[in-house]
Amino acid sequence: MVSARGLSRAYGSAPNLVHAVRDVSFDVAPGELVALVGRSGSGKTTLLNLLGGLDRPDSGTVVVDGTEVTAMDDAGLSRLRRETVSYVFQTFGLLPALTAAENVGIPLRLRRTPVAEREQRAAVLLDLVGLRDHALQRPGELSGGQQQRVAIARALAGSPRLLVADEPTGQLDAETGLAVMALLRGIVESEGVTAVVATHDAVLVSLADRVLTIADGRVES
């Protein structure tokens, strides 16, 4: 599902050049949940951004579901983010004026999915993440764990092939984080999604199929 070869990405210029990712190569199999671990500043977020087409490498290639992401133009990258790759961030990223159901439906609205189909898909996904009774509530009326569940449901709305998550439990307490991590594990299995998740959380690491450790921009599988 994912093939990275020789990825490198640096920021800034001498003498303040920072090598965030250094000659990274690895593969992720379809349906696999991979945990990406490493200290803050080790390059986790940069690597995720390269995999999902949010950033471009200085060298190397990324292939997702048979398509070379690093060769795409801006229009192709936008299409990739609509149709193939979805993201879950630590900060949730929900629109405060919209209900939970409306937030989940955003990717389908961008695809111009008919209203009835969009509403049905949002209802199914909110049920999947245990929030069927909270569909009409806005983010400000939900707990942090509930907001992250809505964000996960939104990420699944467009039936992505690859889910990229950057510290999805970073703002949650231990108990809520455990519930969200178990949800991610279950979704990978039930929805057939491939997931790469950056985390500090030992429990999520234990739920992963495989762990990639990144240190100083280099990955050890």
C-alpha cells in the first residue's frame, strides 16, 4: 500500500539547516497498522506529511496504492487527499459551527455526494465510533475524546485506502486515549484501512502490527 524509497527532507539553510528526514525507505502492507515512534523532533510529523502528500521531499519517492505521490502536481495531490489518503491530527480540526454529523460529512460534501447519501454515511460512521446519539451536537458540546472520535469518523467518510494519524491521542487522558486507540485498531480491521500512526503511547504501539522507530530523521524497522 505504501512504498517509501530514499526519502530526505531538510528545512532552512546553512548554518541552520535541519535534516528532518534522512534517506528513509520502508513498505507498509495493505491492511497493516504501523506505529511510528520517536522523540519529539525526530522527524515523525515530517515523514507523515511526505507519505500523505502534504509536503514534498528533497529527494526520494513515495508510492501509495500504486500511484507515485512525489510525481503528482497540485491537482493530483488534492485528488489524492480527497480519494485515497485521510488524516487524523492531534488537534482534532473540527469546524465549531457544524454539528458532529456535518463535520463527518465534509469530505463527502467536497465530492458533491448527494445529501441523502452523505447523511446516511455520516450516521453509519458516527455509529461506528460510538457517537450515534451525539450527531447533532457541536464540537464545543463534546469532550476531547468525543471530538477525536468525530475526527476519525470524518477521516473515514471518503472510504480512504490510507489513514495517516499524527499523535491522535496526544491531547487525551490515558483512559480516553486507550479507547481511541482500540477504536483505531478495530477500524483498520473492520474497514480494511491501512494506517500509519505516529505516537508516544505504549498501548497503541502494543496494538500495532509493526513498529517503525525514527531517530534523528532515520528509520529503523
